[in-house]
Amino acid sequence: MSPARPNRPSVVVVGAGRLGGALALALAAKRWPVRVLARSEESRRRVLELGLKPATARDVARARVCLLCVPDKAVPSVAEELEPQLARGAALVHCAGALSLEALGPARGRVLGSFHPLVAVSDPRDSLAGNSVALSTRSRWLREVLERMAKDSGLRALRVPEKHRAAYHAGAVLSAGGVVAALSAAVEAFRTAGISEEDALAALLPLTRSALRGVEARGLAAGYTGPIARGDSGVVAAHLAALPSEARAVYRPLSKRGLELVGHRLTPEARAALAKLLE
């Protein structure tokens, strides 16, 4: 028999950190019956300071969804610890982007899933709205619950097949940490020009935001700007000559990627000249 499908089933969030707090606050704001399982006195104080309700052993036993907002390396042990405390029909869900459902242990009839918000949460009071979340589960019931959870949190749901989880997570890392790494090379280039890191970031961050707005409005290829997009091999050659070796090692592959994006708009001569420079 399939489990009942309440509109907003009872949820226990395990972990009172930034993500756990943000998810619990988002769900509570939409009248989900949510409790937070604090695993220390300090965590319990944080739960109360956020205006959330700490979970009791009875709450855990009666929960329909148990959401693990713990560090990736802790997921297997916390899942193993909680599994016998959960009701037979309850779902066990982790929020780790890189981990498969196997990290939750053998299913043994348990409904398993993952719910990974694509957002950098620096404070529990940060809004999740406007971002996406990757969902994975083999249960139709749990998929519907997680999709409702996403909608009520203002998140756009993406379904990620388990066999492609590593590729998905790599893309997520490139879009966040990868951008920061590219910015660090840009700061290094500015430093070569005698500009301090503080002044470099003050200048570069608005530039980066304007580039992202262009991509948001017009897509990747149309939003890509600079000498590669103009087919200006002379400027690119000057860049390569001026950059320190570590920054050049970042500039070259990123520019090759840019050439793949916009090469179809360039003349064959301009495209060939750029490709030769970037080899």
C-alpha cells in the first residue's frame, strides 16, 4: 500500500546550521509542520533564537519526512543512527549535492531521497527564493512532497538522475567556486598592474555582476563579451604576454571555452588566429 499523501507532511530537519535553519524557516513560513532536531545545547539555542520548534523524540517518531542538513561526511552515520527511530513509512532525505542515495544506507523498504538547494547560504535567515534545488528519489510520493517543498520555499525543482549526479555537482561547483577561482586570477592580473586586492574587487565584482545580467537577459553566447567575442587576436596576444604564468594558465582555457561559444560569429581568419594563440 502506498503511503498517504498529505499536502504538507510533518518534517523533522536534522541540523540547526545555516542550511537547516533556512529550510526550516522557509517551510514554517508556509505552515509546514516542521521541527528541528538539535544535536547539542548550542544548536538548541540557535533553534529557539530563530523562532523554530525543537524536535522531540516523539516528533522524530511521527515525522513523515526526515531531512538531513548535516555535513556530507556525517550523512551515513546520522542516517544509520536515525533510521530505527523513524516510522516505517517515513522518508529519509539528505541535502548533499555530491552524495548518492546510497549514502543513506540500504533502503530496506525505506523511502529515500535527496534535496540539494543550489544556493550559498551564509546565514539561516537568508532567503532561498529565486534559486534552484536538485531532487532525486525513486518514490513518486516523495517526489511530489519534495516538489511541493521546493515550490513553497521559492525554489525551482530540477530532477537529477542518480547516474549523472557527479556531472551535475561538478557543474554546480564550477558555477560558484569556479567563478571565485576565476576572479582570483583576475585580481592577480590587477595586482600585476599595481592595483590592490581591495580596489580590484571593488572594480571587478560589479563587472562580474553586469556580465551575469547579460547572460540572464540574452543567454550564454549573446552575453559573452570581450576581445574573443570581437575576434581581436592582437588584444588577446597582449594579454597573454602581460599576465603572470598562474593567471595565464586560467586565462587560456577560459578564453578557449569562450571561443567555442562565439566562434560561429567570427570570420574563419579571426577564429583561426585566436585558436592558434590559445593553443
